[in-house]
Amino acid sequence: MKIAFAGKGGSGKTTLSALFTRYLAAQGLPVVAIDADINQNLGHALGLGPDELGRMRPLGTNLAEIKELLRGDNPRITSAGAMVKTTPPGRGSRLLTLDGDNPVHARFGTPAAGATLMVTGPFSENDLGVSCYHSKVGAAEMYLNHLVDGAGEYVVVDMTAGADSFASGLFTRFDVTFLIAEPTVRGVGVYRQYADHARDHGVCIRVIGNKVQDESDLEFLREHVGQALDAYVTQSGFVRAMEKGRLPDLSALEEDNVKTLAGMRDTVDATPKDWERFTRQSAEFHLRNARAWANDAKGADLTAQLDPDFLMGPSALEGRTG
């Protein structure tokens, strides 16, 4: 299952992304964690040091290599250079799984707290004033577009803050989006904005209240987000230690917050997998991007990259490349 963690800056989404990743991995489940936030703090929250993080190859600065890996022998894609972030897979594309041989994990992943971590990468000096961060996040979108994940497998993505995710189709790539909201006007305001943008796209948004101190905080969240409230995290010494750069053992996590993590996993596991919608939305956003800018940028009609008879999902693995 593909899971996004979203919310305003400072809401705790990176910390909770890391905590949920650790919780799943501690149960022996296959987990990939992706840092797609411009601040790039997920690796630190999973216990990696500067040297380990410095050796990682960011997805966002290796787009050409990733495109070559994913293109496979798809006859509709003439070259890796003709691919854009929305280019969807088709027959002949290299599809990815969480188990077995995954060349993207092998080249760009590193072990972290029992999971495989990949990062989109920070801004470099060459990026300043030239490109937006979505050019790097596009690598994560391409990875998710080509990933066939199964039951009991999890990809956790720490998203950019606020509603920046809507600058691409990335927000539709998830089975569940956990929106982290503090019991404040600004905290629930981001939820409303996110829900408004996602309303027509079938996005499953569940709110996780964070830094909840008492019943009045819960009542505030219930009043402003209603039935979207899935669970909440109380004021936590464990979480506070994580925010200070420590990595306490999960056995020290407060019992009520352990129940919250278990409930979040139940929410994810109970969400139906809809490969038809996933495939359709890939096509819709690719057509939108092709007509808006990509055809002109590439000097070709990229709408021809769509394979109308292709359905992403487990059945597509039978004819995959690689």
C-alpha cells in the first residue's frame, strides 16, 4: 500500500512518517520510506547520520538513469529522454515490486530502521533560481507509477508541506493520505485546503491529530474535520525525543500511541486497492501535462506514450521487463 504523510510545516508529519515506518518494519513487514519533502529530514528521523545520508544517491538528481531503468523495451517510449515525470508504464515497461530484484532500490536505497530509505534530494546551488522542487519530486512520482505493491507491503512518503503536492499528479498515487493536523486553526486549515483540491480525484484522506493534550483538543479536531479524524497522537516524550534527534526503542512508546499506530495500519489495510483508478489517473495527468508543456518541451506528441490496453497492477507483472 502506498501511504502519504502530508500537513503544514511543523505539524510533525516527518516525525510521524518515521514512527509509522519504524512500527511497520519492527513487525517484519517490507517497508520503503521516501523523503519527498524539501527539508529532507526523514533520514535523520530514522536514525541515519550525516555520513550515511551523504553517501546516498538522490532520486531527483538521477532522473535520466531512473528513466532508462523504467523505460524497459516499451515501444511507445522512443528514448529515456522522451520520458517526463508523468509518463505512465505500458507493455514492455520495467515494473517494480517491493520484493525480489528492484534496481531502483539497489541503486538509490539504503537500510534505515529496518526499512529501505530513498530520498528525492535537497536543492543544490545549481537549482537556485532555476528550477522548482517538483522537478525532484517527479522522480518519486515515476517510481510510484511503476510500482506494483501487494498486501502487507508498504511505501511511506513524507510529502512537501501544505498544498504544494498539488503541483503534480503525485497526490493521486496513494491508497491513503494521512494528513497530520495539530488542534489549531492553521492545522485544520491545511486539511480543508487539501480536501478541497483532492475532492474530485477519489483521494482517501484520513486526519491524524498530533500534539493532542486533552479532550478539548479532540473536540476541536472533531468539530473541524468531522469523520475524517482517524486517530490522534498525544503529547509524547517518545516523540519529543525523536524530534531532538534521538532514536528511542519502540518498546518505550506510550501505550495509547502504540494503539494509534496499530489503528493507522488497520486503516491502510482495510482500504481497497483500485488499480483501475490508479491507471486512469496516470493517463489523465499525463495527457494534461503533455498538452500543457511536455509536447513543446520534448518536440514530440507524448500523448502517444499511453498504452490504452494496459492495466497497472499484479496482472501486468506477467509480461514485465526485467
